[in-house]
Amino acid sequence: MSVISLKKTLNLHKYSVKAKDFLLNWNYMVPLIISLTGIILGCKIGKDARGVYLIISKGYCDIFLGNNFSLGSDFIQSLLISTIFAGILFFFGLCAYGAVISNAVPFCYGIMIGIVSFYFYQNYTLKGLAYCMILVFPYAVLSLYSINLCCRESINMANMIIHKISSKERYIDYSFNTYITRFFKSYLYIPAAAVLKTVLDYLFIDIFTF
């Protein structure tokens, strides 16, 4: 092999790696932008004070501020809420059109964060804002980070399925085993977020009475 041919091969490999990295990063940036849009929309929905806003805000208060509150139930509920979103993403990744519909999951989660945040600020002003800063945002941000990572893997898997149907070539060295491994690693932030919320609730929940 000549030096020129070798250089061309190396350059093609370099561009292939860059294209792979771009696809992976882009598949994370899109859910991130969409989830932030969802948060903004959730705050806007809160101004109407009806429909979805009432359902989500009342549901949050019943779960985390109800009379039957306990640390065990707090952990389970915190884990369950975000796990449902991650579970939906996992199955969307097994769908040929999952690359399109997967982005709806972080969007809906963002709306939920926006509605809860607006509810506490609107009704309790600075006290509500402090509650969100200490007991809502740490859990929500870490969970949303996990959901965005899971969404990226869901999109990659769905794209691989489409690529496999339309071509015999492999899609960015992605496989079902890769999907399982990366998705599970991305999901691990959700139990960590649930533990974090439980600990913060144990330390600070008595400060806030609504």
C-alpha cells in the first residue's frame, strides 16, 4: 500500500469516527433541547391553572406531601415515576419509528418539571422556590439527565433497526447488546436520583409546611 493510499484510509477513518461522535452527541442534544422546551411549556401551562396543570400538581402533592408520607414510599415513588419514563423509552428503542417518538418522553418529563415548579412558586413564592431548589430540582435534573441519556440510546437503537431493514451494513457498530448495556448504564442515574431525593427529604422536609 502506498503512502498516499494509507493517508486516504486514515483520513476516511478519522472522518468516520467524527461522524459517529456527531451522531451520538446530536442524539443527546435534541432530547435535551426538547426537554428544556417542555419545562418552559410546563410553566406556561401553569398560568391556565386547569387541566393537566391541576392533575400533575395535585398528584405531586398527594404523593410527596400527603399525610401518608414516609421515606420508604418516597424512595419507591421517586424511583417509579422516572422508571416509567425510562421504560417507555426502552420499548420505543425497539420500534422502527422510535427515533421520532422517543423525543416525546423527555418533552413530557420537562412539562412535568415546569408545572410542579410553577405551582410551588405561584402559590408559595420564595418559600415554594426554596422548596424546589432543595427538594425538587436536584432529583428532577438528575432524573432528566438520565432520561435524556436513555433517549439517546433509544434513538440509536431505532436508527439501527431502520438501517438494518434498509441496508446490510452495520449502523455505527451498534447492536442490541450494546443497547442493553448503554441503556442500563444511563438508567442508573434514576435510582441515584431517588436516593438523593429521599435523603434530602429526610433532612429538609420538616422545614417546609404547606
